[in-house]
Amino acid sequence: MSEGAPLNAASNDDRVATATYCEKMCQELAKMARSNDLSFLAYLLSMAEEEARQERQKGAAPETELKVANG
């Protein structure tokens, strides 16, 4: 699928599920990195977690449809 193409409901659900999974995994990995004094890795994973969270929230938001009037 090309970037910017509209997503159907099934692919949007997959996208939200994937973002949710990535968010949780990054959160756990960042915790592991912090507990082992891998501060830069923990930072990068936290940034990835935040990106996944934003994508999840964006995908979970109700979509608005634009109606184009045919002349």
C-alpha cells in the first residue's frame, strides 16, 4: 500500500494492534535497559514507545469521511 492511501477498517485495526504491541514491547525493553544501566538504549526505546503510542492513538481516533459532491 502506498503511503497516504486510505486505510480500510481491517487494516486500520491491524495498524492499531501492531502499534499497541510495539508500545508494550518498547516499554518492557526500556525497563530492562534502565535496570542494566543502558541509559541511551533506554532513551531510544522510550522514544519508540512514545511514537507507537501516538500512532495507536491516531489510529484509534474516529475517522472523518469527506463527501465530495458530484457536479
